[in-house]
Amino acid sequence: MNPGSDIRFIVIIAIALMLLLFASFLVALIFNQRKKLKYQRSMEKLREQQQNQLIEAAVRSEETERHRIAETLHDEVGAILSSAKLHLLGIKTVTLDDRDKGLHDKGSELLNDVIQKVRGISHNLHSNILKEFGLNEAIRHFIKKITQGTIINATTALDDNYQTINADNDISIYRMVQELINNILKYADATEVIISSTYKNNELDLVIFHNGEGLTQEQFEKLRYDKEGLGLKNIQNRVILLKGKIYFTHGAEGYRINIHVPVKPTEE
């Protein structure tokens, strides 16, 4: 073998070793990057799980407190008011002059109003109607009660194909509807509200339309971080917990709020 061939052979070997080293370095780099990405994904998943657990704990705590207040209003405050009404009714009005009789009647009227309001608040805070009759009937009952006697024309068109699969999820959806409708009554100056829903392919889409003043998606994203936007923050927490989405849009006819919730069958 001549010297020229030896040099070429050495050069080829050197190039091959360099390529091998470069390939090894590249493989190690790719493996390391994949390992880092896998670790980052696992950490992100862990953070998401922790966030969901905190949100779920907060939502459950809120619901427990609602039930406690509802039971206190119904069992204690309601009982005291009913007792006060009995005592008031026990007064013989025939012995009263016209002035005192008028005061008695007015006091009795106000007491009846308070009893009805306390009962209504208790029912709103409690979720018995939802557990007994389902989400659709609970929404219908709430809308009818809260808009009765107002200038608002409220209608519902809810898909009765939807049946409760997870009661806790339905409570979260119901609470969102309550909060959104209350906001519309307080701030929107609306005269028409329509709540509709469709249930298809294990997905529930609920739409709240009104013809008043409302929020855009950009305003919602901003206000839910505001310290005064606690109601909107609670709505967002429930959306996260349900792995759903909420959209605020504005058209020529009015404002629309779309709530999309995936509904998993029990076997999944």
C-alpha cells in the first residue's frame, strides 16, 4: 500500500469518526430536548391538575356555603319570621283605632314580603330543584321567578334531549346562568332575554341572548381579573372546571353569550 492510499484511508476514517461523533452529539441533543419537553409537559400537566384541584375545592366550598346559608335562612330566619307573623296575627285589630290598624296591616304586609323574599333567596341558594328535576327545569323555574313582574320578556328554548350525567357539573352550569342573568338584570337595561340550548355528540351548547348593553369577549377577559369582577371570575373558574368555553359576542340585534361544555358519558 502506497503512502497516498494510507493518507486517504486515514482521512476517510477521521471523517467517519467526526461524522459519528457529530451524529452521536445530535442524537444526544435530540434525546435531551425530548426529555426536557417531556418534563415541561409533565410539569404543565401537574400545574394544570393542581389549578383544577384548587378551583374545584373553591367551587365546592362555595356550593357548601350556599347550602349552609340557604338552610339557615329557611330553618332559622324563616322560622323566626313565621313566629313573628303568628304573633302579629294574634293582635285583635277590632280594639285598634284606624291609625294603629293601618300600621298593623302595613307591618303584616311587609312581614309577608320578607318571608317570601327569604324563601326565594333560600331556594336560589339551594340546588334541590336542580337535583330533583334537572338542569333545564331549574333554569326555566329561575328565569320565570326572577323576571316575573318586570318589563323583561324572557323565554327559554332548552333541548330536552339533555339529561343529567354529572350533578355537580349541572350545578356549575346553573350557577353560571344565575350569575349571567343577574348581571343582565342589573346592568344591561334589556327588555328581551332568550335562553336556548342544544345537546349533540356529548356536547352541550347554551346561548343567552339579550337586547341590552353587554360585554364583548375582550371586556370579559379584562374584567375577570379585576378585583370587583368576582362574579365573572367565578364564571371563568367554573368554565375551567368543566373544561368548557365561554364566548361574548355583539351583533346588530343584541349581545350573545355562548357556553360550550363537553359532556362525558358515565362509562368514560
